[in-house]
Amino acid sequence: MLPDLLAAIVGFNVLLAVFNLVPIPPLDGSRVVTWLLPRDARHLYGAIEQYGILVIFGLILFVRPFQVALWNTLNFVESFLYELVTLWGLW
């Protein structure tokens, strides 16, 4: 039971990490995008932060390609971490 619990905890943390990298303010991925944008565009991009949580919920609930991309990324990261921890099946 303990390995299953630990796997669930790791999976949830990976989900949060992947989700936090979405480039929509106020998530951390938006900080990277802001750094990459030209100076003039940074202010405009930052202005949508007050609506960011609504945009995030809208994407999660109603935009199927976003849901698929998020889950595919999550599955890729989880499988990579599993392979890394098990030394690509050697352990």
C-alpha cells in the first residue's frame, strides 16, 4: 500500500509542476514568457493577470486540445521520471 500511496503523491506533484508551467498569468510559466517578450509587450501581457484564473478554468473545462496537451505532457513527464528512477528497467 505504501508504494501506491507514494506513487500517487509523486503523480500529483508532477501534475502540479506541469500545470504551473502553463504560460498564463498568474502561473510561473508566464514569468518565463514575460522575460522573453519585448519590453512593449510585457505590460500588455501582464495586464491579463487579473483575468488569468478565469482563462485557466475556461481552458481546463472547455478546451479539449488544452486538456489533451496537458495530460499528454503529464504522462510524458511521469513516464520519464519512472524510467529514470528504475534506471530504464534495470532496477
